[in-house]
Amino acid sequence: MTEHEQRAEERPAQGQAAHKEAGDDLARQQAVQENGAQVSTGIETAGVPEAAIPELVIISGMSGAGRSTAAKCLEDLGWFVVDNLPPALIPTMVELGARSQGNVARIAVVVDVRGRRFFDNLRESLADLEAKNVTRRIVFLESSDEALVRRFESVRRPHPLQGDGRIVDGIAAERELLRELRGDADLVIDTSSLNVHELRAKMDAQFAGEEEPELRATVMSFGFKYGLPVDADLVADMRFLPNPHWVPELRPYTGINEEVAAYVFNQPGAKEFLDRYAELLRLIAAGYRREGKRYVTIAIGCTGGKHRSVAVSEKLAARLAAEGVETVVVHRDMGRE
């Protein structure tokens, strides 16, 4: 993330301005609540066709991890974006969208620790939405402690939860507060090593399509010496194969190179692994679809993330794509050596 991104994290998303009328309705609802009156948190959609109920995405995650960039990306894709909405008002926001006669078909809500006095209401709101068959997804923006500290220090701003302590104290408190929500997330994006453009590309890959696929997969190569990807759902270790790094003529190249890939897949067990792992993924994918999980990140690791993991990731992604799974390939650590 850049300094501009960190500052953007502190500003509300600007999608509200583009939808002033719906925002004014919400403000009136909030004013009624603040004056002590009752505000409906159900979705009163009597007489409203089910298709008119908006699709909902909840964006949350660590402060400094890129929530504002993710929200801005959805806004550019035509979503109605509301930043820092109290969780108790999410069903009300969906109700307003349902009354818009299709003008607000997709809503993205940013929920973060700035609204922490409302945060306990989030689970109740999610249960309410589920009971009313509202399609909702949770996108969680993750980042390492080191990256978050660096971003906060670069703009000389305190963490929202650090109080009189250190930045790392605020980060630890926020992780604990968000732990359960992270576990419920449909999509986790680790932005530790991403810049703004790379994060936008990830969001575009997941939400730009007009038709929602059954399952989207990200196949990510990585190097174990740089750490496990925190957003991985499945991890496979390619260190059981001989390392092309020790072959002088192959060392300068990566697993994308045909000669390196041929060397990797000519090793005993390489093709068998690909066949059996692809078969295992078909079984897992079927279960994910039954459980409503739409995104999966498959991490393929080797020592440095340059040769074996890259070659296997490319082959695995091609096989998944051939089987109808929309697949994105990411080489996290290629080029770091």
C-alpha cells in the first residue's frame, strides 16, 4: 500500500455522493434512531419481488489493509458503497435498496473498528439477513503486522485502537476483535505485499464479471522462506521435488520457462501429484459449492517461490480452467531472489 492508500483508509468511501437520495433516506433513519424512536432492522419487502432485493457485500478487515481501495473498486464497478455504516443499520440499508425498484441492485458496506461500539450488532444483523434470504458475502482485508506498522508510521497516524499504547498494541486488539468475522469471510485478501493497483486487480477479478461463477480459484505460488500466505485455504508443498536452483543452466529462469517446467515434471512423482491433487480439488470444490463458498485460494509452495511452485501452479491453474473453474494465477514471490 502507498501513503496515499493509508490516507484513503481514513476517509469515507465516496460512493454515497453518487447516490444522494438513498443516503438521505438512511440519514433520516439514523436520526430517528438517535432520537430514541424504533428503527426497523428487518427487511420489509412485502410485495417486492425477490429479484429486487439487492446483493450485499460487507467489506471489513484490518485498519491500513486497504478497505477503502476495495470499496472504491466496487464503486467503480457500479456498486452502491457506504463507508463505516453501523452494523445494526445494514438490514435497513438493504431494505432501502429493495424499495428502489432495481436502481440499487448491489450494495457494498464497509464495517470497521471506527464503529466498534456498534460492532457487537454485526452478528445479529448477519443472522437477520440470512433468515430473509439476502445474498451477502464478506470480504476481509488482511495484512501482516510489519506491513501495517510500516503504513501507519509512514503517515504518522495512530492506530484507531492503540489508545495510550503502541501501534502494535492497537493491531493486536483489532485482530482479536475481528477474529470471528475473519473466520466467516467468503474472501480473504492478504495485502501485505500488494500495491493499490494489484489490490484493485484482485477485486476486479472477483467482482467484474457480469455473471457470478459457481467457484473462483486463485492459484498462488510462494516461497516458504518468505512465509505462508495468510489468505490460503489450501497449501501444497513442492519441496519433495528436486530443486532446479541447483542446475546451473536453469537457475536464472523461473517455472514459467518451458525447460524449467519440463525438468520439474520429469521428476518422479510430479505428474502423479498433479493428477491426484487435481482429483482432490474436484472433491473439495464440490463441497465448497454445496456450502456456498465461492472463492478458494490454493497455495503451492517451494523454497524460494521461483521454480517448482511456479511450474506446478501454472499447470494446476490450466487444469482447473479446463474443468470450468474460473482461475487466477498469482506468483507471490517470483522475482524476489
